[in-house]
Amino acid sequence: MTPSIPNDIFQFSTTAALTAGFTIGQPRTSDLTSHGTHGLGVYEDGSLILLLDHQAYSIRKDGAVVPAPMDAQLPFAMVTVFQPTYRVQLSELSFEGLEELIASEELGAAKSVNSLTPFMVRARFAEVSTEQGATLKDVEGTVFGFVVPRWMREISGPRIHAHFVDEEEGKGGKVEGFEIEEEVTLGFAKCGRFHLGFPQGPEWEDVKLGRS
């Protein structure tokens, strides 16, 4: 296995395959925790994983957060040794504002349009809305994820692909929106190398991907 270098991203399978119904997991939680510090993914049963500082959390479909089972398998995962090379102090931040900021000329060399960009925000959120249907208000917690270049949408997911867990580790989900209404630090880095692992087995070859 290629040695981990900070902010290199290792990914297993693609979001297009997940959307097409490929839900057979191969890497386990323990594989991620031994190969990166931060990451996200999906388990075979549809629950999520969020890896923060080597600690793996499983986010159930109802938004409840529990310790991730080390032997559970993932049909999709992204992981990195996260070391933010850029930090930006902001008076406030929103989900939409994050997308605009990352691609902004104001960031100079830190601007990211065509690069995968891992990021993390720890803050008191005025609101966090999740795919699990919950809207959490006035909650402390962490969002970690990746700003995905548009050309990689079918590979790595939506433009902002992120998961959330609250400070008490009780609630979380896949982030669909958030608002921070106080001073906050955004930490991020640009990926230098991207490694994609393909599933093995006949089921993978039967997945219908792309337009062909």
C-alpha cells in the first residue's frame, strides 16, 4: 500500500457506483483508521462513517451517533491524513458561502477549483441540516469533508461532501446545509495525490456506470 502523505486522499469505489446500487463493502473501519486521521464513507446498511482525529463514528439513518464497529465494511469511503495548510478567520460562514469562498480569487494560491480539498470546521452552528432529515439548531460540533471539483462529481460526490457530528457525539448526518453566525476558523488543504481503489468481484463488473 502506498505510504500516507498528508492531504493525499485514498478513496474506495465511487459515488456513481453507490448511486447505481453497488453496496458491497470491502474495506473495514479498521482499514481507514490505520491509514488516515480523517474521512467519511457509507456502510453496507446505509449508515455513515465520520473519522475525526483517528476516532471513527457511525451515524445511523435516524441521525444517532455511536462508536463505529471496526469490522463493518464500506462500499464507499474517502480518507486522508488531514493537516490543514490554510486557515482562514471568518466573521461567519454558511454552506453556500464555503463553496464560493474556496473558489474565490481572494484566496490567492489557496484558491481551489480543480483540486480535491479536505476541510474541517469546529464551531457553534446556528443550524445544521442533514440528509437524515434533522435540523439541529444552536449546536456545537464538527463538520469534516471534501470540496469536490465539478469534474469529479461522479467519482467523489457533490461539490461539498461532508458529514457532521455534534460535540456530545449524540447526533450527526450528511450535511446539506449549515449556518455559523459567529467568528470561525476554516481549516483546509489541497490534495496533492488521489488514489482510487476499485472493488473486486463479479458484482462490480455488472454495475452500470456512465452512459455506455
